[in-house]
Amino acid sequence: MLSPEPSPLSNLPDQPAELGGLLAHNQEVFQFLLAFVQMSKGFKVGFMEVNFPPDGDLLIMALREHPKCVGIQFAVLRFADPDLRFLLEAIKEELPKIEIQPDKKLVLVLQGLEKAIAYSGDNPPILTNINYARDSFPGAIPHPLLFALPDYAVTRIAQFAPDFWAWTSSTFKFQTLPETRDRLTSEVSSYSHNPNRFLQNLKGAIALIY
């Protein structure tokens, strides 16, 4: 069990209001996430459970700017192809493109995999292959892996890739700010009475997120 010491949020310079609120709302879990990226050596697997995609970007920003992470290089790999089947091969293709800083520990952050994992359906191909290739990950990727995924995708990895899931060191469950949930609920409610406006704003939100 990781036992991080508290780290004041004020250590993050010029943080946006959204980031400050998100960290204040999830202060304890963020400390455990900090401990994971600090203490992990070689191949380790962690899951950052985030249901509102922009929150994931804010948390990555917080990690990059945190004074305890000055010796860590975070490389974000985004895999948004819904037809992605072979995650290990996809990561291996991206590794040579990373300009690794020799004086820092590399941590890989994976985003967008929820599209290939999908919300429903049994045995999605990407999870079948992750499970099958489980023993190849440590040798091919000698770096900590941090998956940024919504809760349903994390659940489906545990369900359909149990052997890979056994590699998991920690899962960090971040809660969306109540005011963000209320705003999204209100927007969905108002747009439901105007389908054309709803579709226009939905396309805009997707463009911002992806």
C-alpha cells in the first residue's frame, strides 16, 4: 500500500480554477497518484479513473507541474481508434517517437482507449489481445503505464482481461466536481427540448475533447 505524505495544492503555480477545484475535491486520491508515479520503477500498471475527459487532461497537467515530479517525464499516448486491436504493438510503435530525457524517469500515460474497449459487448478484441500478450508487456515496456479511462472501461478490463488486470498496482478513482455534473445535467436537459441545438453543441463538445 502506498503511503504518500500530504503535499499542499498551493505548490502548483498558476493553476486554473478548474484544476484547483478538481484537486481540492480529490486531494487524497491525488496524493496516492503522486506516490505511484514517484515510487514506481520499471513496468507497473496504474489506472486513473476519470469520467469527464477534460478532468484527465487537468490531472496530467497537475502531475507535470507538481514539484514532486521534477524528475519524471510524462509521455501521453493517445489511442482513439475504435478498431485498435493490439495495444502492445501500438505502444511499441510510439516509443521510438518519444524524445526521452535521460535524467528523468519515463511514465507513459494512455488516453482514448475507451473507444476500442467500448461500452458494451463481450470480449472486445483489444482486451482479448491485452490479456493474451500479458507476459510480453514487462520486457517490451520497462516503464510505468498509467491508463486514463472512465469507470466502465476500467471495469471491462478487469472483466475481460483478468490476467493483465492482475498486473495492476493501484486504481485512482477521481470524482467529477458536483458543479460540473450539475452543469452537464442542466445542459442535457435544456438541449433535449431542442434536438438541433443539442446536436450542434454535442459536436462542439466532441471537437473540444478529441
